[in-house]
Amino acid sequence: MLLLVCVGLGLTACRARSAPPVGEPRFRSPRALDVLAGRVPIVAEGPASGAGRRVLLDGKPGPALDASGNGWLDTQPLADGLHQLQLAAAGPGSAAVSVVVLNHGAEVFFKDGSEGVIEAPTAPSGGHDEAQHYRFHWEMTAGAKAVLALLSWSGEGFDLEAAVGTGTCPHHGQRLAVGHSPESPVTILHRSPSGGDLSLEQWFVHARLLNGEAVLGRRAPFHVRAFLLR
């Protein structure tokens, strides 16, 4: 079985972090992990944000900006999934943002919510896993060939794991892809191993804390999203 698992995808701009200092080059639009379709505006600000600044799309030359730092991105030629826009100047300073292109696929609507709070144990567990686990379910629809799952949270020091699979959870089903990261978000891309449609059954995204003893007594609000790619 061929699995493609991408943890962070090397896109450091996806990670939750504080706002850049005033004057630092950045994107005002789109924002990190925005869902884009069709032709969408790009707005940049900061030193040299206008004419002469290069915008890279997945590391290659992308849309041009005018003197005000405005431009347009046509997402129609792009494959559905994660893409990166990078704003780079001739001088120091750069910014990058990862977005989800979704022209042909659809976002998953879970049966049982899409967010929660990971709670670390209040005392050392003696080797037992006492961290809370969260599961989010949906019924797969026809035509989906891949699942892109995103687990994002606020708070530092938490190492979270996300898993995608079929059934109820990793313990009562089949875990097909898994990834973890000490920085938000965790991203997972699972493609059909045959290249055909994914099986029409119940699927899950599962979230859990890996380093409970390192964050004793702390809590981390989190959010889960999943997208079906066609």
C-alpha cells in the first residue's frame, strides 16, 4: 500500500506563530490555510511589497504585484491541495503562507464537531497514556481519490499526532496515514493506493497528545479540518 504522509510539508509558514513586526513584509491576503478557489486577490504589505517583489508559487515564479502590493492568483490550473505562496524581496525580509486550493474537491463536514481541547495529565502517568483522544467521523462520498487532513492548535510545547483511516478510530479500524509535529499544524495527505476512488465507508481523523508529561496540567485548544481531493 502506498501512503503519502506530509508532516508540515516543509512549509514553515503554516505553523501558528505571532504576527510579524510592523513593517516586515507579509501577506495580508490570503491568510495561512485559507481555502481558495477560482481567481483570488493577493495583497502584500511591508517594505518593497509592490512592484519589483517576486511572488513564488510552490518555489517557482508566480503572480506579479503592482506598485501597491496587489495582484491576482488564478488557482484553476493548480491541483487541489496545499500550495505555498512566498513573498521575497531583493533586500532582507520575506514571508510565506500555505493555502488550500479546492476547485474540484470538497471540505468534510464531520458528524461530531471539528474542535476540542487537548488536556495533558496533571501528574506523571507512570508510562500510561492518560492524554485525551479525539475522533471525528464522516461517511466517504464517491469520487474522492485523496484526503488532506489538517490539525492546528494554539499553545507552545505540545507535540500532537493526527491520524486518518477507516472505521471508528486507530484501535477499532484501520489507520492509513499518521503524522505528528511539535508545531502547529500537522498535515496529512493520504491518496488511494490504486489511484481510484477511496472506499465508501466511515472514515476518521484522530488527534492525540504525544508528550503529556512535558506539558503537565496544560490545555491546548485545537481544530481539525479535512478535504476530499478528486
